[in-house]
Amino acid sequence: MKTIAILFQAFLPMFVLAQNLVSINPDSANASQTLNVTITGNATHFNQGSGTSIDFGFDQGSGTSVVNSIYITNNTSIIANITVPSNTFTGDYDVYAYNTIDGYLSINNGFHVNGLTPPSLVSISPNYASASQTLNVTITGNATHFSQGSGTSIDFGFNQGSGTSVVNSIHITSNTSIMANITVPPYTYTGDYDVYANNDIDGNLILMGGFHIGNAGIKINENKSSITIYPDPVRDLVTIETKQTAALRNSVIFIYDLKGKLLFQQYLKLGKTYIDISGLAKGIYILSLNSNDKTEVKRIVKE
């Protein structure tokens, strides 16, 4: 037991004296401010390790270092003169130290900057739609650069990689406003979906759960439809019966699975149209009728 106690005492300093950064003082500043800060370490070797340096997380590759000079007072203390870049966003940033003995050390979110308001998405109007609906929406941002940033784009969380973009067009009206024409896929489920905006200045912005789909694709247009589908459920042949209206001329029938994969398409015939689905597996499918002025969606149950 005495031998074990001696070994434990020998290895204990290795755990107690692990190198780390413990504080920075002062720990906040304003954008564009120049000031001295003191970085304090524990069991560090600032004075002994070669290549000792300090850096900050708000140095975002602008080409100008935020650290003007450093003065190593001892192995655990460094005074650094820094200038916070004028374009730094308000937030908490990491502080880093490095030398050849201690390696890389950091204080996570150790320094606060009162700076520019970070860009964000604040609203979308209207903020709801039904499956298959096409509509105009206005996306509003705060401190954004929609008209200045190149490659500005909009996307929605219900765009699930079907190969067809839900955004038909966008019109940038100002730095903080975009009008987008979108079509909600017919197989979209009821729920709240994220809205995304991106450009080379603002980066990726998200409005979490900002857009609501009120009707699942398999439930929309069940009433007052201009088409009737039977039998239900169906085994082999689907019959689509239509009213004799000119509005349905040149309409196209699409059949999707519940993941949005297009399985079948053909032009609708006035009167009755027959579709053979005997080759499909048992389950639920989505039939979408796209006419000149509207889209109707129905559910097909294959037995």
C-alpha cells in the first residue's frame, strides 16, 4: 500500500498542473477599439516556450492581425495590445495561445465584442401554405446584405432533394427584403419548416421553423375536386374520371411515392383516363393533376 501511495503522489502533479488558459482581463471591448488585455495561464510556459503567440476568434481572415504586440511578463502571464476589427459582429469569441511547449490552448467564448448586429432572418410573410400551392412570399432580414452580397439565394426545409427546386424565382427588393415565388411539393407533410438565405457576405442564415405547411399532400383537395379516382383501394387499374371542362385540357397526371420520387406521368384525357399501377408495390402514393390554373392532389392506396 505504501508503494501505491508513493506512485500516486508522483503522478498527481501531472493532473494538477495541466496547462490551460484561465482568464483574460478585460474580457470585453467594442468593435474598432484598441486596448491592452492580460491573458493568464495555469502551468504554462509563456516565457520558456519559443514562438509564443496570441490570437482571437474574431480574426476572420481579413488579412490584418488583431494582435498589435505582446509582452510576456512571466510563464503564466502575457499582456497583448489588440485592435478589434470594425466589422466584428456582437458576440462571444475564443481566445488562443500557442508555444512549442504548451501547444495550442484556448478559452472558449472568453472575449465579448459589442459590435455590429449580426445578420439574421426575422420573418417570412405569408408564413404558411398548403401542399402543392404556388405563392409569393416576402423574406425579411435584419442587418442583411441581400442586394449587395453575390449569389443570394433562398431555400426551404421541405425541399427534400427531389431534383426540383421549390423556389421558382426571387426578386431582391432591398438589403433586407426578398420576394420569392415558391411551389410547395405535393408530397409535403403538415409541419413547420426552416427557411434559409445565403450570400457571400451574410453566409448561411436560418429562420428556424419559420414556414408552416397546413395540409399534408395526401389530404389536400379531397373536396370540390374536378376529378374522381376509383376504385379505392386499387389493385391494378386506376380510373380517373373528369368533368368535361376546357380548363382541364393539356393537364398532366403525375404519380409520386411518399418520398417524392416521380414514378409515372401522362396527359389527362377528358372523360376517363386509365393508369396501370400493377407494377407498383403495395402502399400509399400521391397523384397530382397539374392543369393550367391549379394543381389538385389525391391519395392512391395500392393493395
